[in-house]
Amino acid sequence: MKKLFFSLIFLVGLSFVLVGCEERVYIFRPDHTPPSVPKGLYSITGDETVWLFWEENDEEDFAEYWVYRAKEGDEYYKRIARTKIAKYTDSYLRNGRTYFYAVSAVDYDGNESDLSETFDTPRPEGLDEVIRDYQKYPDVSGFDFSAGSVVGWKDPRADIFLEYDSDLRTYFLWRADEYIEIQDFGYTERFDDVNVAPDTTIGWSNLRWVEAILNHSYIIWDRYYDNYAKLRITDFVRGYGILFDWAYQIDEGNPELAPRPAHEENSLRVPAKR
């Protein structure tokens, strides 16, 4: 009888416990939605280097970016980096070769967005070069952009040379031969404010010279070899000279002097596969 009594008490107590509990069921749905495509991808061209920049993704489950690269003629992209920040530096590249880049966004579930793409061609550059008045210092008055070297104004390799007019107290940049075109781009705050050479039919000086003005940038076009260059005058120096920074695009017919603005989708030349 005692055993039956205690059994009844246990069953009644258990029923109160079961009545007082709520059953919660959690359903986990797999995430198959990738982040949005990285926006605003653009590149800055350097000497054997390309810098990539784009806008940050704002998804809560965003994890990282994958960076891809391909050379001209490649059928597939190759993933070269993973990064959590919206920029990447690709170094040890070959100047004059065109590289194609793509960036995707990946979330914590491994979902990858479509690619945001651009292309770039590194070019050689130099800082703090000096050339001087050809009348007083003829052997160091010219500059050869293809070699990045100071030469004499009569040297057949010279693209430009410098003159100082003592009457006008003014410097002038001269075209070294008939195939060289030059134009004054105007005042620039930075060297890379000049990104792409202008249309080949407009803006070039009708004279063989342009005035050399402090903080102005100049674009040079070698019509014979179809190469572009730029320089920016940063100072005037003792000994009738100018101090300047320069860049030269060794890829024939390529007007890119970097940095470039964000690309347009319909103007890309990119591999179709990853």
C-alpha cells in the first residue's frame, strides 16, 4: 500500500513538471546568400607595383575579400590574396605588362560574391630628377624617359631638354625632336593627379616648347614609338635647373599614367573564368 501511495505522488509531481515546461524548437536554415559585389574597384599604377582600392562591404556576416589576378592571355584568374581590409598591394610585377584583377567578398558561411574587376599596367617612375639649362650645362640638360636618365640635349635619346631665358627669367621645356609632343596639363597638387594622357588630337603645343612652371604637370607623347610620359616640376634649383618627378608608360599605345578612376563595366577586357 505504501509503495502504491508513493508511486501516485511521483506521477502527480511529474505531471506538474511537464505542464510547467515549454518546448522550444530551433530551426537553423543554411545561409546561401553571398555578400554584395565589392564596389568602386580602382587601381593606382606604380613602378613594378599596383595598388588596388575599393569600398568596404557592410554586411553583418562579411568575413573577408579574395583578390584574383591574371596576365594578358591567361584563361583563368588565380587567387593571390585574402584580406579583411578594402585595399591590396601587388608587388614585384613586370613593367609594361597588363594585369587583370578581380575582387570578391566572402561571408562566414563561405558564400562568395561575383567579381568586381579592373586591369592595370605598371610603369617605371622616378623622383627628384634634375636637368639644367642647355646653354650652360649641355651634357645634363636633356632627359630620356625610356631609360629614366639625364642626357645631353643633343643626345639622340633625349625626349626633352631645358632652357633658361635670362632676359625673361623663365624656364622652358623643349621637344628634343619632331616626333615628340608636349603639353602643359596645368597646376596639380600631386604627381598622380595626372592619370591618363589626353586625346592625341588636342592640347599639344603648336610650338617646340612650353613654359616650365612650378607645380605644373606636363604630358609627353612620343609619336614614333607611341609611348606616353609625364613629369611634374617640384622646384627650381641652383645652377639653372628644375627638380621634377616623372613616369613613363612602356606599353606602346597605352595612355595610362595612373591612378585610374573606377572602371566602367562595359569597357573591361578581362578573362571570363576564375
